[in-house]
Amino acid sequence: MIRLQNIEKVYRTDTIETLALNSISLDVDKGEFLSIMGPSGCGKSTLLNIMGLLDAPSKGDVRIGDQATLNLSDKQLAHFRNKKLGFIFQSYHLINDLQVLDNVELPLLYRNTTAKERKQLATEALEKVGLSNRIKHFPTQLSGGQRQRVAIARAIVGRPEIILADEPTGNLDSAMGSEIMEILIQLNKVDKTTIVMVTHDENMANKTHRLVRLFDGAQVQ
Ligand code: ADP
Ligand code: ADP
């Protein structure tokens, strides 16, 4: 589903050069739930951003499904991301002056959908994360766990084949974190969504199919 070959990522400024990823090759299978762990600064977010086509590698090849991505224009990349990928972040990235339902509808604005279809799909996504009773709330009126559920609804509303989650439980206490993890496990099991999750939590990682460990930009396991 995702194939990374010999990925290298160098961040360059005038004065500093950082080798963030050093020759990473990794295949994520269709239907797999993969977790990525490693110390702060080892390249986890960089790797996830490259998998999610948010950032380009300095060297190497990224393939998603049967799509080679190297030669896609920015516009083609944005379109592909919107259709195939869902993103979840540690700090939710919701828009605070939009109601929950409107936040969830956002990814659909870039597609050919009617207002009625958007509302229908967003309502279904919110049902799936158990938040049907909060559709008119604003994000600031919700708990952290509820905000993350809104973010998950937004990630799945376009029925992506792949979800990329960067420390989705990092800001939550362990009870709320477990709830979020349970939702992700169900999305993987029931909807067969491929999931790649960065985490600091061994317990969460142990619930996934496979764990990849990074150290200093390289895969150690
Ligand atoms: P168990 O719960 O018995 O330990 P697993 O969690 O290993 O089973 O697998 C549950 C299901 O998830 C399997 O039936 C399989 O279809 C799917 N699965 C497990 N590992 C992978 C993988 N690496 N890639 C894709 N699907 C997988
Ligand atoms: P992690 O997610 O594992 O904490 P990151 O992928 O964020 O690690 O960062 C990997 C390395 O790349 C770090 O050493 C970091 O300092 C560096 N880095 C990340 N983003 C940038 C950037 N925009 N410019 C320069 N260096 C960066």
C-alpha cells in the first residue's frame, strides 16, 4: 500500500544541514496497522510527512498503491492526498470558530459534493466516533478526547484508504487515549483502513500489527 525506497531527508538552512532520515526502506501492507516509535528528534514526524506526501524526500521513492509520486505536481499531490489519505495530529488541528459538523465537512469541500451529501457523510463519520450528540458544539467546548474524535471523523469522512496519525494520544490521559486507540483499531479491523501511527506509548504500539523503531534517522528494527 505504501512503499518507501531508500528515503533520505536532509533539512538545509544557510548554516546547518540535518540528516533527518538516512536510507529508509519500508513497505506498509494494505490493511496493516503499523506503529513507529523512537526518541524525540529521530525522524518520526518527517517519515510520516513523507508517507503522507506533505513533504518530499531529498532522495528516494515514495509509492502509494500503484501511484508513483515523484513526478506529481503540487496540485496533483493535493488532490491525491485529499482522496486517499486521512491525517490525525497530536494537537487535533481543528478550526475553533467552526462547529464540529463544519470541521468534519472540510475535506469534502474540495470534492464534487452537494451540501446535503456533505452533511450526511459528516454525520455518519461523527456517529462512527460516537460524537453525534456534539455536532453543533465548537471545538473549545469539548474535552481533548472529544476533540480528537472530531479530528478522526474529519480524517475518515472522505473514506481514505490510509490514515496517518502523529501521536494521536499524545495529549490525552490514558483512559481517553485508550478510547482513541480503540476507535483506530475498529477503523482498521472493520473498514480495513491501513493505519500508520507514530506513538511514544509502548502499550498503544503493542496493540498494532507491527512496530518499527527509528533511531537517529535510521530503522533499527
Ligand atoms: P491476533 O489478534 O490473532 O493477534 P492479528 O492482530 O495479528 O491477530 O491480526 C488480525 C488480522 O489483522 C488478521 O486476520 C490479518 O488479516 C490482519 N493483519 C495482521 N497483520 C497484518 C499485516 N501486517 N498486514 C495486513 N493485515 C494484517
Ligand atoms: P521526531 O518526530 O522523531 O521528533 P522529526 O522528524 O521532527 O523528529 O525531526 C527529525 C530531525 O530533523 C530533528 O533532528 C530535527 O531537528 C530536524 N528537523 C525537523 N524539521 C526540521 C526543519 N524544518 N528544519 C530543519 N531541521 C528539521
